[in-house]
Amino acid sequence: MRREAADQCKMPNLRGTVGAASVCAALGAILYINTLSCGFAFDDKAVIVDNQDLRPNVSWANVFLNDFWGTPMSSPDSHKSYRPLTMATFRLNYMLHELEPLGYHLVNVLLHSAVVYLYVLLCGVVFSEVWPALIAGLLFAVHPIHTEAVAGIVGRAELLSCLFFILAIYYYIGAIRSPNGSKKLVLSLLSVLCSLVSKEQGVTVVGVCLVYDLFIANKITLSELLWMMNGKSSQWLPRWSAMLRRTVVMVTFTAVVMGIRLTMMRNRPTFNALDNEGLYLDPPHRYLHWAYLVFINTWLLINPSHLMHDYRMGAIPLLRTLSDPRHILTLLTFSIYLFLGLFSLGIFDRSEKCVKNSETKIGGRFRRQSGNWEYSRSQNMLLFGLSMLIFPFIPASNLFMTVGFVVAERVLYLPSLGACFVVGYGVSVLFASPRKSVRVAAVIFFCLVLVSQCVKVVVRNPVWESKLTLYEAGVKLYPHNGNLLGNIGLNYRRRGDNELAERVYRYSMEVAPEASLSFMNFGVMLKEDGRLKEAEEVLKQAAETIMDDPTAEGKEERKAKIHVTVGNLISADANRLEEALRYISKAVSIYPNLPNSHNSKGSVLHRMGRMLDAKSAFEEAIRCNPNYANAHFNLGLVLYQTGNLTGSIHEFRTTIRIDPNHTMARLQLQNMKENGEIPSTKSQVKR
């Protein structure tokens, strides 16, 4: 059996496979050269630019104690994305050239090229032929779905995880076919670990390895597997002893590593509907919507023509009713996957008679004395490709835990390994067709696909230059998406182009009157420009719009911020404090955990002379955020004015401890010292 497994994994033309891998890797690198001029875009700012874990003055231990975003894993606010290996590479980048984006992008391009190279080698091992490996490698190298993973710097998590994902399979196959495969098995286990600590979905490579070992290398059929699980296959255990040892080692190692990983999480990550819009819906519509996203992801792999950096913001309308015709697409997608899976496992192959020989070739298939079909080559290739497609996607499917996104193109980097493998094998079969017309048509179609995909990649890459270019590309697909337009206006505002920003905001308000984000950003801009009356009108409209916006369900924090902004603007007029208080109190009722709303409420109450109510509001702001310096300062002033000098001194000192540059607090304490610890009564509450 060892010899048979070795024959399955033998690569007859090593030089040809290495040559094919080199060609594909070079193509993969060339296509992404134009990403080297890109900057930091989308999540790059949070993970790299603003992440203190990358700084030399911060301990390396933080890389192994904090999540991908620099939040301690023990914190309930952590997203639990533990990727220390990826963060270590970012830190090395920072050590070499700090925040120069060129170096970060260069590493991503080189990693993608390395992944393509290893992928072709792996395909050569599994196919035992060069041509299918070359075809699959070319498809993988040029697939446009990879642009986010390569052009977006944070996509390095996918690149590293995929690199070690491939190595884990490669070494595992080596462990199967080597006379003494223990060293290769250890290397496979280490690769699994590295893939996991690069990104979570890397651990799914264990499933791919076991599928290969059971069904391809050892040719176990489903019925035999069931007998094994029921303890009815003792007569075949000696033949499967090596496979069982590998399986036990792999499963045990994975269980231990995942146990440690889950222990570090302490609790599950929590996401709101702003992160994952399916949470807007109640069951069963929520789960039906998530199931529909399987079709969306599959279609992106098949036809990556409409790519977008963020599929939230209404890009994929929610499935709110059972009569939605899109449920048909969901059903069709799952039916196809089910059929392909059952076919690859030989469910549709049935024997009518027994064969005396232990292995007799019949119609291209093999049969054992047990009367069970063994898998054909096509079934083996399909099964292996499906395992690489499906297993890596499971963590992103919302099946076992909720994820913090709707659809993310970079998450499809690993599953595309399987998709390109299956298509590559299918195309190679067409290339070998005895009919010349089929061969010619297949070659022409494949070349057209290859060229078109290359063009898409080269055109798509510059979109990742900045946040603004991402939003502008999104608007080309969804010209009436108010949230995208609002973000474009905000970026123009930050660049100092107020005239263009105002034009975008007004256009957004016209074509997407339900988009509260545009109203809010426009109102804030008008306020900062001193156009207070216009700002008030726009912000009030924003407050009304977001309360009626069905897509704003779950966005209570944003609703509260809009109402606070309106209240603070109105409070500038001393004759309208009651009206301002109504807006701010509404914000508190919508989202009680927003510190700024409590602080603003206390400021208005203080000006109205309601000291005890103001004191309670400031205390609530501090409860929401103990490090809120202005709330401590404001509470100190109220305590002084109510006769609590000791308490006021404590609050002023706490303010300075939190913010050493808080000049008002320092001035207040200085006045208290000069006047015998009697604070000045001229200080005003800070909002």
C-alpha cells in the first residue's frame, strides 16, 4: 500500500514542474508591480499606521499578546483575530523603513509570487503531470479575486496563511510516500501552526490533508470508512495502520493547538450589525441571508467582474422575505456543491456483481474483492479540489461563529486554490480531447480568459492606492450608494477641497435621501465652516433620516452621535438649551454607553444651573470611559461649585494624570493654590 501511495504522489517531470512554477510565479509578480506605488488603504491605517505594536519602543511581547488590531486578546473589545506571525512581518517592515508603504507592498508581491510557485509544485505532486499543474497555476496567478489580498497590505495575513497552507499539504503528502515520513509529518504540523498564527482559517488545512490521506492515497471508500468508524474493519487495520497513526497525530496536534487558541480568546468576539449586516435580520431570514452569501462568494470566484473593497453599505440587499427569488440561487448553489461532493465520493457508483481478482480494471475504475468501487482519477481530483475550496471557506461562512464582515474578497484567497485546481484539471482534460475541434476551442477560450483576467488585475490594482480611490471605484458600481458618496465627500473635505466635498454631499442627499452618513458629514463640515444655520438644518435632517432608515438597524452609536452633534450645535444659543437637551437626551436613550453624550448632557445641565443632574451626567460619562479627561475636569468644576473642594481637587489631578497637556486643569489647580485652594469661578465646562 505504501508503494501505491508513492506512485499516486510521484512527480515524473521535476524539471518541467519547476519550470512551470517559475513561469507562473513570475507572471504573478509582474501583474502586481503597479501596486508598489499604492499607499495605505482601508484597514491598513488601523492595522499598520495607528497600531502601536509595530513601534520599536513597544515590547515585542505585544505582538504575541494582542490581536491583529493591537487590542489585548483578553479585552472584551478584541475581535480575537490572533495573527502574531503576520504582525511580526509588519513590525520588521517598520524597523526597516517605518511607514514607507513601498516596502510593505513589495513584501506582499513577493509573497504572492512564492505562493504561486509552491502551488504549482503541489499541483504537480497531486496531478503527477505538468500541464494540469501549469494551467491551475496560471489561473491562480492571474485571478482578480486576489487583488485585495495582494494590493491591500493587511491581505498579507491571507498570503502567509496560504503559503504555509500549501506547505502543510506538500509535507503531509511527503510523509505518506516516504519510507520514514516522520520528519515530513513534523514539518507538516509546523506548517499548520504557522498557517494558523498567520490567519485563523489556516487550520482548515488539516481537513484537506486527511481527505487526501483517506480517499486518495489510501483509496478508502465511504462504506469502508463507515465500517472503520463502527469498528467493523479490524481485518484491514494492519493495511491502514500508517494512515491511522498520521491521522491520530494530526488530529491530536490540532486539538491541542486549537484548545490553546480558544483559551486565549476567553470569550467569543462580538460584532454588531454595522460589521455584519445579516445581524439586522431575525432568524430564519438571518441564516437564509448568510446562506445566500455562499452563492455570492462562489460567483465571485467564477466571475470576478464586479469587485468591491467593502460589501456592506447596502451593496448586497438583505433577504427579508421568503418570497425573494434570490433564494433559488442559494438552493442551486448548495445543490451543485452537494452533487459534486457525492459524485467525488463515489455515491453514484454501484456494483451489480463481484469480481474475483483483488483489483480488476473495469471501465477505467478499480474494484476490490469487497465489491466497493475505488475512486477514478477524475473523482480524486474533484474531491481534492473541493476540499481545498470548501474547508478554508468554512470559518468565513457564519456557520460556527459570526464574522465581522459581509463578503471579503481576500478571504477567498485560500478557497481559490481549490477552485483553480478543479478548473485546471477540467481544462487539461479538454486539451487532451481526441476531437481537434474541442482542443482548439478549449485553447482559445482559455487564452481569452487568461488575458482578460490579467487586464482586470492590472486595472484593479491602482484602486487600492487610497481610501478615496476605493470609494470612487465603489461608486462606479453603485452610483446611488449614499454611504459611499458620504465617505467620498469626507475624504475631499480632509484634503481641503471643500467645494468638491459640498457638491458630492448635495448629490448624495439628492440621489440617496436615506443615507444619514452624508447628511451628518455635510452638517459637520458646515458647522466647522461657520455656516451654523445651514448646519443645523442638515444635521436635523440627518437625525430624522437615520431613525427612519431600515439599514440603520443596529447602528445605535451612529444615531446617538448625530443627535449629540445636533444638540451641541443648538446649545451654542443660550436661549435654546431646552431644545439642545432634548436632542442630547435622545442620544443617551438610543445608546447609553456613549461617553460623549453624557458629557454633553452634563454641560447643558450645568449651564442651566441643574448642578446635581450635571454631576450625575459627568459621573455616567466617566463610568462609560474612566479615562475621559474632559469629563473628570467638568465633574471637578461641578464639585467645587457644590462645595466639595476635596473632590474637585481629586478630579483635576485625575484629569492631568490622564492628559498631562490639559491646560485648563493645570490652570485651575494653580489658581486654587494661589487663592488658598479656592478654585476660580470663571472656568467654564468643556464639551
